[in-house]
Amino acid sequence: MKFSVCNELFEGWAIEQIFRTAAELGYDGVEIAPFTLADSVEDISDSRRKEIVQGAASNGIEIVGLHWLLVKPPGMYINHPDKAIRLRTRDYLDSLIRLCGDLGGRILIFGSPKQRNVYEGLTYDQAWDYARETFAHCAETASDSGVYLCIEALARVETDFINTITEAIRMVNEVGKPHLRTMIDIKAISDDGRPLPEIIEEAAPFMMHVHANDASGRGPGMGATDFVPIAESLRKVGYDGYVSVEVFDYKPDPVTIARESIEYLRRVF
């Protein structure tokens, strides 16, 4: 199993410093939140993209992909009733997909709860149809760039749109394009109410990535979530992608969190 860490944990650090620290701690890869690189990825020059790639390679780190896609710039919304906003969002997702390809990444994780909620005045079905249009277009761009766009099911406290793996798989199937897939986030699927191995088994044919975190939002092993059955389930279904540490509580400090997380994951896997 390969392990990566999400870079936003290291608030304010240069990406090259994060690559170096991740390598020192024993990680295989780094997953990047694009808003940490620039307010708009369209402003990241070709030369800077090459520098980032070289910075990762010089430390033996793989750039796994991108997540937290629509934090910046403001005004993005995949299923907004205003077509101009949807098209602007679609075009920006295309830019993110191309960035991922340029950096050598393989996956983009679409979470972005505030940019996908059912907009006031829309029905769930209307929001679904708009989102499906966006995902269908972006799946083609992902195919052209050799990457995969993965829909993340999120807990009900975060969004009212696509809260379960079942719904995420339904969207993948309705779009019907091979470069639109799903993934699992342990914190998020803990909201489902079912045993986690059952959810992993359902997700397996469509799953490209795993976010490792405790149900509390802390690092894996730092709360009550037991990763032993999670590891067993991932092995059982033949998952061979990345397990990527993503936390939402940055205390006590990024290095301690990253170190303790990978030490725990090594033990359970």
C-alpha cells in the first residue's frame, strides 16, 4: 500500500518544503489542494508547473493528484441554475484537470460541498441533472489528460448533495464515462451508518482513491476509528491505490500529525 499526505495540513509551507518533509517521514506521495498554489490555477505558469514536478521528483515524491478543487476562485458552482456560472465552473474544472495532468497526477477528488449544495429554488433532481452535465463534460477532459475525476460522497453535515457512496456510484453510472469514478473518505463514509467494510465493498469497482482520517476529523489512529477492518477490506477488494492522510484538525502541528498518521497506517496495513 502506498501512502500520501495532503499538503494543506502544512499551512503556509512552500510546496518544495512539503515534498522534502513528506519524503523524510516516509510518504510515497503528496496530494495537493490547488488553492495553496494560487488563487486561480490558470495563473500557474508552465515554468512553475515544471518546477513543482522537479521539486517532487528530486525528493522521490509522487504528486498523487488534486483535491479541495473549488475553494478558489470564488463564485464556482457545478449545479447552479445560472448556466453562465455552471459553464464558468466547468471551464475551471477543465483547467484543474489539465494542471493535474501537467503535474503528473492521476486523480482529482471532487468534494467542494459549498459549490454543490442544492441551490435554493431547485429540486434535488434538477441539481442532479445540472451536475451530471458538468461531470460528463469534465470526464471527457479527464480522459484527454489521462487522469480520473472522482466524486467524493460527503457527510450530511457538510452538504445536501451526494451523501453516500450509493449516490456517487449512481452518478458515475449515469454519466457512463470511464474517467469519472468515485473514492472513499473514511470520515465522510462514517456518516453513512453502515459498517465501513460493507461500504468499501460496494465502492470497490468504482474506487480510485482513499482518504485516511478519523471520524472526528483528526489523523488516522488519533481517535476512535479502527483502521484494522478498513485495511483488511481494502486488501480483500484488491485496492492498490494511494491511502492519503487528510485531516481537518491541525493540532498539535503538521509534522507530528503526519508522522503519527503514517506510523499508525504502517502498523495496520
